[in-house]
Amino acid sequence: MLIGIMSDTHDNLPAIRKVVEFFNGEKVDLVIHAGDYIAPFTAREFSRLKAPLKGVFGNNDGERDGLKNVLGIKDEILELDVDGMKIVVIHGTDERIVNALARSHIYDVLIRGHTHKYEIRECGRTILINPGEVCGYVTGVKSAALLDTKKREVKIIDIESRALLGVMSL
């Protein structure tokens, strides 16, 4: 399964359009959002995804009831079992929680956002993926990740230039 991973879209509609176009072009099977959508009006852009969208709330998601109604976001933590891989998704506001989940030996993959900095790293037996920021407001780089569960590979991509920013085999 090919999973598109994004975070920190922060109401940037042109950037959301780009990431949706990118994920649709890659023919992802599932899209995961690690929080900070911000407002429900972004749902129009996310509705153009050709794959299901799952995600968690971030610390800046103020209109949670609206996001729940239009995008189905329900919680601050999401657990998935995909192709035998245990995946947990959080926004990652509290580094103590990020580190505890990574060290728990429960999950194969931990997906987080919040820092706006893309990253792929090993934490014991868990791979931590931060796709960076779609909005590009903090780092100037609009990035997202692709997780291929069959190839067992993660890539971070600049969604504007389509340049490969990082890759790791699981």
C-alpha cells in the first residue's frame, strides 16, 4: 500500500491543492494528516483526494467540531494496522509523548508533525516520520512523505519541485 503523509497545512489553500495533486498523481491508497488543518473550509480541497483521508487534531485546530463534521477527524491519536505494520499518528506537541511512543516497542511507524521540519529516523524498532509542513510558512519548504508498505520505504518530497529530500528503507 502506498500512503501519503502530510502535516501542518495551516489553511494554505494553494499548498493543499499542490499536495492533493501530488498524492493523486502518485496514486496513493491512503492519506494521513498529522494535524494542524486549522479550519473546516479546507475540506473542499481535501475532498479532491482520490484516496481516503485519516488524521488527528493538532494544537492549532481550533474548530474541532467543524473539522470532525467535514473531515471525520475525531481524536489526537490514531492507530492503524496496514499490511501488518502497526502505525500510530499524533501531532507531536509534547516531545515526551513522542519519545514514549517511539520507545514503547508497540509501533513499527510513528507519524508526527508539529515541528514543521521533515525527518525520518529510527527510534529502536520504530521509524519516526515527520513529513514537515505542507504550508511552507516556517521552513519555506512545502513537503510531504510517501510510505510504501510493500517496498518498506519512506520518502520525503518537496511538493513544489518534486525533489527527493530524504529516503529510508524500513
